Amino acid sequence: MTREQVYGRRPVREALRGPREVLELWATERAVAAEPWLQDGLRVHVKPDREVSEAAGTRDHQGVLA
């Protein structure tokens, strides 16, 4: 099994709709407040922006990482 990361609001939303299993979903407070689909019964780990940037390896994550 390979572990892949997907970041960005639209790519993560599409990953959730697709056939692959999303093991973890991280989002910043700002992203959760701005995106209603992140409040739709998903198990979202709310993390500081800095942590999401470090995990994604970029600051272009738009507050969401799967």
C-alpha cells in the first residue's frame, strides 16, 4: 500500500468522492469555517497552518490536506 498526500480544497474534495480511502483529513480553522463540506460529518483534524504546511511540504495547501 502506498501513502499519498493530496492538498488543496478541490483536490481533497474530489479525493473524498473518489474510490480511494482517505485515511486522515487535516484542515485549518479558516478552511473549516469557509468550506461547508468540511463540516459534513467528516472526521477532520483541525491543525495550525504551520503544521499543515510542514506535512504537505508546501504553503500552497489552501488549508486542507488528506
